[in-house]
Amino acid sequence: MPSIPFDNTYAQLPERFYVKQAAAQVPSPDLIQINRALAEELFIDPDWLQSPAGIGMLSGNDMPEGADPLAQAYAGHQFGGFVPELGDGRALLLGEVVARHGGRRDIQLKGSGLTPFSRGGDGKAALGPVLREYLLSEAMHALGVPTTRALAAVTTGEPVFRQDGPLAGAIFTRVAASHIRVGTFQYFAAQRDTAAVRELADYAIARHYPECLGTSGQPVAAAPYLAFFRAVIESQAQLVAHWMALGFIHGVMNTDNTSISGETIDYGPCAFMDAFHPDCVFSSIDVQGRYAWGNQPNIAYWNLTRLAETLLPLFDPDQDKAVAMAKLELDTFSDRFSDLYFRRFREKFGLADDAPDSLIQDALSLMANQSVDYTLFFRRLTQCASGESGGLLSDLFDDPEPFDEWFSVWSAHALPHGAVDRMRSANPVLIPRNHRVEQAIAAAYAGDFSVFHRLLGVLAHPYDDQAENEPYERPPTPDEVVHATFCGT
């Protein structure tokens, strides 16, 4: 019996969709962490993963039976500028498995060496970005956000060279519903390869949105493609509303980082806000604030418009009619996103559906004006609503008077005690705070992985009161504040 039950379908698409590629060999791989629960979900023996053969696969040194490693082709708009060929420059799709719940999952190595898409890079990954993605993706999963997952991380025993000198190398094993991106469609549309766009759409529909298929089980005419586009719009609206409710900033919402499946993908310069502000940006390369917290719905709409452009020939051979169809679907995004956004915030504030939106907006304005910690505010509001003891809400405000006025209005609109359960499920106690993630990374570079392991365990139950982990709830001290995060390359 194979060690991994691969059932590969992407590798059966035409060769222009990818390049078959072997991983680079590394000198002395060593296991950092495996995700035992996820491995079992994928019908992979976690004990085998920790064996020399399993570590051989996780490092790229030894491919198991059924693996068919390939680098996927895609394009993308990066900070608004179109790059017609990006592709997996430091990643390889090893293959797919069908999980216990029936969904198909990709298994991919990140940091596995050069590919034809590397564009001058070394194809490797440093330890820091690997640990960041492990922590953030698993924290997002625990928070209930659709996301790619972490199966494993290994060190490679060799350095990688970045601007700040040599760093320990590592490889991350990522699991995803798929790695099909808006940029994958753009890659073929830029070449005017409508046949490939259609084949990719057919594949994505069958894999992710089979409800869009015609009665015969095959896409027919234009309707399935419009239904597919509509489904992607919905998945992105759901995803970004969820991000924003948690104070998450993706940091690099390029079209090549926008997954068709509706999962969060590519944890580069991402972060959870400490002090709230809608213009908050962490990415060191986002100097214009394109991907700020409050601009994420606008960017989602922009990215969806780019997807629509690639699908126009599938909507209707008459371009004017196709554009009209696309616009009709795109015009639904704003209202749908707004509905999802305010629904999540009503849960966070414990408000009835008919409570005025202004009550939410006024609170966020107060928080922004006084640099109030986002997660801690909602933590204490939940405690207040439930009658629990905890730090006073007003203590979070330098000038509590305007907050006290808001609070009296909120009290009149807050739902009865039964709403507290909704608040608890919407307001995490623990998030992967930036300074804690950086502390784990710094310790690992110094050879101590215990800080990483402890943080990973703490973040596994973000909505639970954990008295022993109370220090992880606290905002950073002034000297701990992380002002910028960085792309892994």
C-alpha cells in the first residue's frame, strides 16, 4: 500500500498548465513539526511522516510512490501591475489526495528549489517565513477561516541567502483545496488561449463548484461559467468579511494570491492588527497602503473584475453581451459583502439585526481615534456582556468620555444574555499576535523551537478562556510592537 494515497488530476491536464520538476536535494533535513490530525484526515500515517522516508518526502529528497511533482503555471497582477508569467518559483505540487470528508486536497512543498518559473530566485525558503506560515495558517483554521493548512515543516541543513545575510533554510508542506488562482486564469487569457481557459474553468467547476454543472454532468453553454463566477464572488465576499471581523490583514492580495476555492493562501507579509485603524498596513512593500485593512473589499472586487475579464469568451461570444453579464454579477459584490460584514460585526457586538450600522461604525471610529487594541476590545466587551470580571472596557481609552456615551447607546441595543454565546464564538481570546510570532521565529533561528511549539499549542483553541495562557492575550509593550512584516522572498 502506498505511504500516501495519491489520486492526481491536475497532472492530467495539458502540459502547458505546468512543468514537471524534481525537488532539489538538501543535505540534512530535520523535522520541526508535523500536523498529526491533518495527516490522519488525509489518510497519511503520521508515524510514517516522522520516519526517514517521510522526512525524505517532506524535504524533497525522496518522492513516494504516486507523487508527480510539478510547478504550476500562472500569471498575476502584483500591486496592480500585470506580470504575464509568474508560476511556482519555489514550490512543487506533489499530488492530490481525497480526504476523509471527501474533499480533494493538494500536497505542496514550499521552498523546494529552482523551477523554470523562479525568475532569478533560488527557489528556497528561509526558516522564518516557513514558521510564520505554519503558525498563521493553523491559527486561521482554528479561528474558523477557510485557509490552506500546514502539514509539516523541516529544516534543510543548508543556508539560504537574503538581503540580511545567510539564514537557516526550511521547507513547508502546504495542504490546499487547490492552488488554482485568479492568476492561473490570467496566464492563459494573456496568451489568448481560450481553449485552456475553458478547460481550466471546467476543471475548477468540477473540483470546487460541481453545483454549477449542467444536468448532464458537464458544463454546457454559458450558464455554468456564470454560475462559477458567481460562486467565486460569494466565496471571496465571505472570506474577506471574515478576515476583517478578526482584524486580519492579508498584506499582498495580488491576483496570484487569490484562490478560486475561497481559501486564504500565501501568508507572506500578513498580520493581525493590535491597535485598530482602518488604514493599518504591515507589509514592508505596501508603501501606498493598497492592501490596508479597510481597502481589502475594494481589492477583492478589483481581483474579481480581473477574473471576469478572463472568462468573458466563456460567457458569450459577443463581447458586449459577455461584459454586460460580467458586470451584472460584479454589481452584486458590494451589497453582498456589506451584508456579510455587518452580520459578522453584529455578532461581535452582540447586536440585533435591526441595530443601526452607525453603532458599529461609531465604535470602530472611537477605537481608531484612540488606538485601542482590536482583539482586547471585543474580548472585554464579551466579558462585560456576560457579567464576567475582567479589565474595564473604558480603561482601553485614553479619553473614556466619548466611549461611555457610545456604551450607553450600545447597552440599549445589545441583545439579551443569550447573545453572549454568539459574541464568544465571534470574538477570539487569542490571536497570533505579531510580536509573539516574531519571538518564536527569533528563538528558532537561535536553535530553540520550544517557543514555536508552545505558541502553536496556545493558538489551537483561540475562543477558549485559558488562564494559564493569559500573557498571550496581552498586546505588545511599546518595545515589542512589530511595525512591518516581510514577504518570504
